[in-house]
Amino acid sequence: MTTKFKPLLILVSGIFFMQSCGDDDKSPAADVLVTSNRQTGAFYKIDQKTGDTTKIFTPTVTGSTLTDVRAFVYHKGEDMFFASANSYLSENTKVHSTAGVSNRLGFLYKMNPKTKVASVINANDGNGGEYAVWDAINNWAVAEDDSLVAIGDFNGDGNGIVKFGTDGGRSLKTKEVDICCGNGLLYDAKTDVLTVSSSWDTDDGEIDIVTIEGGEITATTTITTFTGFPETVTDSWLTMKALAVNKKGVVFGLLYHYDEARTYLVTVDMVGEEITFMAKLGNDYDHQFNNLAFIPAKYAK
């Protein structure tokens, strides 16, 4: 387990470059916070002041509703959405499957932001044995070179970081990092620094936030202060499934209460080490919300 200590500096100010890919001002600004319901596939925009949600669209793939979306990001240079799916289908999910192996999913998609129609760019089949089938891509962001930085559990290749091309092609290099579960991600594309929630040791009501530089954990902050929650959260294994930061530096997160399967929208003060309740998005396993991302307002409908 990671030794806990306070970092000298939490890198939030530079994280505004996350989900960016350069200075192409011709592309629309990504300033609307969105999330999606894992089981229904519906996407919602979030009021950043109140936490209220408004349904905006439901994506499709091969004519059916695309459900089980896990990682989700807007790629400014491609002007495209990219998504990963949860690795295993929910029992009540009827989404297309071409992987040919049990109920394993984990597909990668690109999605037209205007039509919300997705297509598979990687079917998580190992490409003929070239690399391991992954268990989970929990979150990803856009790098300076326009590739997609993925963080998750890459099965035989371990937990850590892998880069993907926008065509779905996977780098054969996996940078193993001692992280697990949830893995909310903030990414500073200019410095290649990742801020990641890790849940190896959060089974007694806490959240660990690690800083990863050069593929190594350089700092860990443990947050144990939870403010404004309608029920007790410090008696359970907690994971932070997603993180996103707005232009004002406010960090939003999806906190998941494992025992009760509740999904909370929260704000995260990594300097003051406090997590504050905003809204309850889901109250059981069948109503989970797994991703947070900023997208252009023109596509939030």
C-alpha cells in the first residue's frame, strides 16, 4: 500500500489543460459539465452551482442505445467524443457485443458530438494476442500529441497508464503504477502530471488522491473530511470514479459509496482536504453514474 504523506503542492492550477490538445481556438470551448447513467445510457448536463441535472441526449451504436459508458472525454482537435465501456455488461443491459468472449465488453468508441452516434474503435480483443485484454479503462484524457491517456486495470499488464491513438490503437507499453479502483483523473497535458484517486486503502471512510509524475507516485493526500452529506459515508469503502475541473479551478467528483451503491456528486478541495456534497445522482446499483467531463455547450443537447 502507498505510504501516505501530504504533498508540498497539489497541482490544480495547471490542470486546465486536461482534455485539451493544443491551442486550436477554432474549436468550441468545453465548458458544460456532463455525466451519464451507466444503465440507461442517458447523458445529463450538471448545474455547477446547484448540482441539478438535465437530460440532454442518449447516444446510440449500431442503432441501439449505448450503455455502460465508463471513461468519456471531448477531444478538441478531433472535435469528437471518445468513450470506453465498462468491462462487463450489466445483467439487464442489451447493448451490442462483437467481442465474442463471454459478456466481456470494455470496447472503445468514438462518438460524433452532433449526432451522438458512436462506433467501435477497439473491441478489447487483444488484437490477435498482441497485448492483454484489459479489465477496465476507468478514465482518460487528451495528451499534447493528441493521443488518449488511459488509466485503469490492464489485466496481465497490471494497473497503470496506457496511451491510445484516436483510431483505437493501443501502445504496447504499459506504465505500471500502484493504483486501483475508481481512478478519477485530472491530467495536466503540458507537464504530463496525473492527479488520480486510488482506493487500495479506502475501506474505512477516506479518499486517497495521488500525484503521478514520470510514471511514479510522488505524493499522496488522504481526505477524511466529508461535509454536507445526507447520510454517513465514512463507514464504507469509498471510490472516486471521476474527477473534472472547471476554468475557475473548482474540482468536481463522483464519489461512490460501495456498500449502498450510492453515487454522489461532490466538490473536492485537495488543498483543504475536504469533500463536499452537492447532489445524490444514484441511489442503488441500477442507477450508477460513472463519468464526468466538460463538453462544448453546442453539443450539450
